[in-house]
Amino acid sequence: MHRRIITPGALAAASLMLAIPASAASYSPGAPGIGDPYYPAYGNGGYDVSHYDLRLQYQPATDELAGTATILARTTQDLSSFDLDFLLDVSEVRVNGVKASFATSGQHELVVTPKTPLAKGSPITVVVRYSGVPSTKSAYGFNTWHRTPDGAVAADEPEAAWWWFPSNDHPLDKATYDVSVAVPDGTQALSNGTLQSTSSKLGWTRYNWRENKPQATYLATLAVGKFDITTSTSEGGVPVVNAYSKDLGDNDGAARASVERTGELVDWLSGYFGPYPFSSAGGYVPNTTTGYALETQTRVYYSPKQFANGSNTSVVVHELAHQWYGDSVSLKGWKDIWINEGFARYAQWLWSEHEGEGTTQQLADYVYASHPADDAFWTVKPGDPGADNQFDIAVYDRGALAVQALRNAVGDDAFFAILKGWPRDHAYGNASVADFQAYAEKVSGKSLGALFDAWLFQPSKPAAPAARSASIAKSAAADVQPKSWKKIEATNDVHGQGRGAQ
């Protein structure tokens, strides 16, 4: 799903401004960024989080959020201080039970200085008490907290956590989550994973959600509102929880006709990608005005706009494919976005073939023929597109072309072994495009450097490989639009650019 924000150069400057001189010979501040060149100020150095425990209370009428975040982590260096990514107002921070000093810095940094420096390799418990009105907070000129008529939603990429919990906000530092949210009676709170319990007291109902597998911070979601919630179990045994705002209007039927097929589609995708990697699946459709969907782990976020023209199972396939490619196996750096988006788009092509609406090769031929050599489409390099083009349509369509080119080069047996083996061998971890190439070469026994370079890293249109040339030559099908194309193209709005359009 997704957008652009500000230039890497500006972020780099912000990162430098956040540097703090070492206060002791062996102890030094953790870096204010995790080291991603696309987003130098995102994430933090000096520690690794294992678990977030978030205990929240939210009042929809006023958009007031109050919370206590307990963060379990381990230091990766001798630390005099460390940063958390966060925007709300903090009243107290404790490190290992002792009050710590804290200050804000830059656009979204909370700098914590513990009373006693922390030795490398130490387990730490950080407690942050906070409150605020998320809709009033912004960084770099944007806000990713989405108000609805009856509540609010946190779902965005590459950042959303700052508006509702303090974190090490980069996919490299994945953790498990307990999210407990109290809301006024009659209102519901949704998050990732499974609902462990609910309780009511003095006009408030508390919902306790747990995600027991490692999860990137941008994949954590919170939705508060009045929902119609459906539960089921897929034929393959995966519990499914879906939710729909009660005021979706004319989009309600199409949304349900699409999202209610989640269990069927999870089972179908398992045939290609292997067993579903999480404890539950599902999606929710709140009454937002955004134009995108997001693969929030186990509980996909969909905008009602996805269903303005009727049902769209293709977008559901795309976001569910991310549960394997992007969620279970997460990128190492944001430049590795092709592993997320190229394969999620290719899953839509596989679904088209399954539905008899165009084979993967027909779709590849059509996309290839649709963009002449001088089209700017080919100047975007899916293997390292740059921060400004991270969610460009070329990352999706040219990215899927690269997947088809790989399939043609290695043959179906090796290709489908790669497709299923990759999420199995890298489950719950992080990986790069280079890692994927090495894995594909290992499984196929072929040298694939030239293929990956041509399809992912050159700012020019690759020559059509022999298999595709033969396919194109066999008929005039290259410029014949596959039946599924309009449905696939309709999901392009999922990846809209610019927060202003949300």
C-alpha cells in the first residue's frame, strides 16, 4: 500500500542533528537511526526488542489515547542513552524499574537516559507512560492516524507506530505483541493475532489481543469503532476474524463478498507458499477515506474504496500473499521492497490463472508490451528503487515480470520449490534481494546474476527472454488485455502515492 514522504537527504540531516556525544569512555548513546539509507532517522541503535506489551485506553469522542508501554529488549552495546520513535506526550519512563530522564529530539525521537548506564548484552525492561490526541501530532508534515466517524485506525507504511506506541520502528527489529485496549461499551477494539479475552467494567470494555509471532512495527495495527465482526475457520484449519464498520453504505456488500473469502484464499495460497505462518487470518474494513490497503499482520486493513466498483478478490489475494512475503519474511532494508511487492503482485497473476482470466505468462506479455523502451516505467529499479520510488507501480508490475522471468529461466519444478521454500527457510526473519538470489541459485542450480541484474537493477527495458519472445510471437496476445487486468489494475490505487490523497 503506500506513499512517499520526505527526501533521504533531509532525513540524513535530521539524523546528524540527533547525534549525541558519548558521555563516558565505554558507554555511548544508541544511534538515532537503525542504519537504513532510505530512512536514516527510522529505528534506533543499541538495543533489540523482543516484546511489546501495550495497555491502552481510547476515547473515540475526543480522540484521547492514554497508555503504558512495557518494552522488553536486550542491549547490543554499552549504552548511556537510547532512542524510541514516538510522538505522543510522555509523563514517565522507567528502565529496569528505576525512573529515567527523557527528552524529545528531532521530528519523532524520544531520548531516554537511564539512571545507570546499561552494559552490552543486558536484558532491559522499559516502561513508558503516555497520553495525547494522535490526530493532532505530525512529523515531516504528515499524520498517519486515521479518524473515522466512530473511532480511529492506525495502519500505514512505512510508519504508523509513532502515533500510538513507542518503538524501535524498523522491520529489522521484529517482536511479539500483547495489545490490551479499553474502549467505551458498545465500541470494539481490533488488533493483530488472536483475541485472548474481553472484560467490562464501569462503562468500559477491554479487549486483549496477542500476536505470538515476530512482527514488524509497521504491521502492528489498532482499529477502534463499531464493527460487525465475523469469525470462521478455513477448511485448512486457520481461524479467521473479519470486521466491517457498520456505516460502509453501498460498499458494504462488495467488501463482505471479497473479505469473507479470506479463509478460502489463505488455503489456496498455502498451496504455493506453504503452511500459513500465523495463528489467525482476517481483515477489516473501517469507514476511512484512504485509498489503500495494508498487509497488517494477520488482520489486513482495507479501505472501502477498494470495493467501490464491486467485489475484488484480487486485492485480498495481494494482501494475504504478504503474510508470507513481507510479514513472516520481512525485508532487511526498505530497498528490498521487491521481495514484498513483486511476489504479492505475482500472487494476483496466479489467481488470474486460477480463475481462467489470463495466465501469468499472458499477463507478463501484456505488461511487457504495454511499456515501450522509452517509458519511465523502466527507469525504476525494483531491486533498489530509491526512497522516492519505493512504492512506484514499476516495483509491482516490473517486479512481477522479474518473478515470471525467474520462472521461465529455472523451470516450473525449481520455481515452485523456490516459491514455497523461501518462506519456510526464512520464516519470522528478515532477508534481502541478494539473499533471495542466492537462495534461488541454490535451489535451481543456475547462475542467475545476469537475470536479476536485467530485471531488477538496470534502468532500462530488458530484452525479452526466449520463452517470452516465443509467447509473444505465437499470437497477437501481447497487446490483448487479459480478462483479469482491470481487477488487478484496480488494486493500483492500493499503492497510491502521497498522503494528501488518503
